[in-house]
Amino acid sequence: MDSAVLRAELNCSICLAIYTDPVMLRCGHNFCQACIGNVLASQEEYGVYSCPECREEFLERPALHRNLKLSSIAECVLAAHVEQKETEILGTYCEPAIPAAKTCLHCNASLCQSHLQKHSHSKEHILSEPTHRRCSVHNEILMYYCCNDNVCICASCGLFGDHRGHQVEPLNKASEKKKQRLNTIMDQLVSKKENTDKQIQVLLGHMRDIQEKLSGLHGRVIELFKDIEKLLGALEHKVLGEITRQEEQGLRHISELVQRLELKKDEISKKILYIEAMHDTTDPLRTPWEAFEEGDMLPRDNDINPVSCLDEASISLMLDKGFRNFTDQVLDLRAKRQLPVLQLPDLLLDVTTANNYIVISDDMKSASFTSKDLRRPDGPERFLSCQVLSTDGFASGQHYWEVDVSKAKVWNIGVAYPSIERKIDGPESYIGFNKKSWSLAFQNTLGALHNKIGQKITDYPPLQTLGIFLNYEAGQLSFYEESDTKRHLHTFTATFTEPLHAAFFIPENSNITVRGGKGAYNT
């Protein structure tokens, strides 16, 4: 059942309008209280009463029973109908009233579609959507916009009211400005979206490059280990073959000795039997017993020593030679598979660059702070700040070294150009505080430094050993926490223009040790 049929059920059959204070007769029919009251009053002079709906007659004036449920429903429907009429904008000049299509702010009038066609089209006649918006103070249509307070106002508000003297614009002009601003914002957002899309595509490209590179690396490593397995298998086969050969040779030698001894044992047994037989029947003094005495009846002890059959030294020599060849072969295989080959150059601290309050160990591997001025000869390479560089620099290749920082409460470690300032005890010479150095520093917190710009590293384990990897051509400097599992801390990317030296800042109560440049990677 649609809403129109439902609404018809709520109409009084006398006034044909929605029930007002509905009451019910004994027959069950409902009417407005006023409507049925008038009907019963008119029937009173005849002395007979009847229901206007079903014509049932009553000898006495029937009692009226208020229908509370029906009254509540009727009131709700009536309230919704009134609200709808109030929200509907009707044409100012329409008889009967017709819903308006537009409101003219200049004429302060709402126009139906027919009146709109006849209305002036000049610029001052500003048309807007039909609106009830009127000033709560002056009851005029809101035609202007106050830029100071960002509210819509009527003409009287701007001339005489609270907004007098404020910057005021017509609504259409303010609306256009808002639209222009929104368009500008929209253009900016579109541009940002396009840039974001480009960045996403770049990152996706990097992702593909990484996947392709690592996929190739994965394949080369698998092939390398297959080759290594073959080499180890060949070496194992060779060594085990030698062990088997010695085993067979030793067992054969012992078997021959056993056979000889068995023969000797048989001969001895025969002689024993003969002597026993002759012992009681023959004159011992007349019998040549010397013939039974043979000085070399048995093999020497060396001949029956099983250890003498094994040549462990030759096996050890074979293993040593095999492993030396194996190492060389693995290096050749790594080069063949285009995998970095690790060499082992040494990394030493340059005492000629060390500040006079830095002690360099005899092996040139450790540096520590001292409160005593060591009074070394001054030179152009020596730092006035508490720093020291490595003796050698790196101008190509891939290099890796480690630094033990377990005895340093504060440290700053990285790389620097040889042209870094040395005769100023200030930021110009501190590693990480200028364009000529990059570093990782720790003082209660960990951070990466370059050219006075720091990046805080929040998630890191306790640091005992710091690993540093330099790929000069790729412009990559990476720091790692060295433990059972290497953990990446930070990576700098730059275009290096000078050789890079390992650089160390050694403040008070600090002691660091370089664990040798673990090597330079050559491809």
C-alpha cells in the first residue's frame, strides 16, 4: 500500500481532512471530534442518531470514545505535512502557489520556471537556488559576504549593523573567489597527485631493478655453491682415495706378514715335534742341536707395526695443498660468477694526523684520549680537534672495515676527504659537520651526520662493533652493527670527488680499535 492510500485512511469522512482529535462511535467508525459533534447536534431534534458512515442508528446520543492511537498517528502525519510545506520555496508572484526554480537576490523574490523566463537577465539580477536564507536581525535575504567574519549578511547588516565598515562582497563575487581558490587548490592537489604517481613509478622501477639484480645475484650464488660442492667433492674423493689406497696397501702388507709368520709357525711346530721325539732316544751331546737354532726366524718389530703402514703426513700434505688450491679455485669461481672477491689489505691509523691528546698504539690499530699533551711535532696534517685519519685513502673499489667501540662512551666515526680542515678546533674540522666528511655518532643517542645535518636513528641494538662499507664508484657509505647477524644502521649516498680516509673523533674517556680493513672488494 502506497503512502497516498495510507494517508487517505487518515482522512475524516465528514471534513475529508486528516483527523483532528479523532473519536470513535460504538460501531467502530472514527471522526474528528468537532465533525461528529456537529452531526449529532443536527440529529438531536429528530430524536434518532445514526453513524454517518454505516447509518447504524442509536436511540440515545452515542458516547464518543477518544482514539488515542489514531490521534497520535494523525498528529505525526500532519506535522510532517506542515514541515514539508515550510521547507518548500514557492513563487512570490504565483497564484496558486507554484514551487520556485530560482531566487533573485536583487529583487528579493522567488521565481517559478514561467516567471523566470520573463525575468530580467541583467548582471545585477543575481540568481541563486531557491532559498529561505534571511537575516535573523533584519529579515532580509542574505545577499553579501563579510570577508572579515566569513559569514553571509544582508544589505542592512553591512550598512547599519554589526558588519558596518567590514570588507563586504556580493555573494556571487565571493562565491567566484571561493571557486577560484578551490580550483587553485584542486590544481595543486592534482599536481601533487601526479608527482606522487611519478614517485611511485620511480620507486616501483627501483623495486624491479632490485628484484632483477637480486634475482641474478641469487642465481650466481647458487651456481657458485654448486661449483664449490663439486670442488669439495673432488678434493674429498682424492683424499679419501689416498686413505683407501694406504688402507689397502697396509692391509696387504700385514696380510703378507701374517702368511710368512704362519709358515714360520708351521716350521717351528715341526721342529718342536722332532725335538720332543728325539729328546729321550738320542744322546743330547751327540745330536747337532745347533741346526735348530736360527737367529732370524721371526720378522722384525717394525715389520709388524700397523702404524708404520699409514702415511698420515702425506694425507695432511695432500689436504693442505688441496685447500690452498681450493681457495684459489673459489676465488676464480667468484670472479667468474661476477661476485665480489674479498682481499685483505690493512687499515692503520696515521699518527701524523692524530691530535696531540690522542694516543696511537704501537700496532697503529687503536686510538685513545689522554689528558696529557704528547707534544708531537706540528705539521699541516695534524688535527687541532681530537681526530685522526687512516694512513691510506680509498679512491675506487668497495671496502669494508670494523671498529670496536665497546670501550667508548662517546664516539664519532666515518670517512673524510684529505682536504678536510685541520687547523681549526671547531665544526669546520669535525667529521660530519662539513661537506667533506660523513659519519655515524653516538652520545646517549645514535645519529648520522653530514654537513651539519643530522638524522636520528631510533631503533638500534647495543653497539659493540661498528661495521663500515664503502662503495666508492656507487657513492655508497653504509654503517652496520656487527654481531652474529649484521644489522644495517644507515646509508649515505653521494658523489665522491676525492679519496676517502677512515676518520675518527676521539673525545675524553674514549678508546676505539680498528679491526683491520677486512678487505677491499674487487669485481
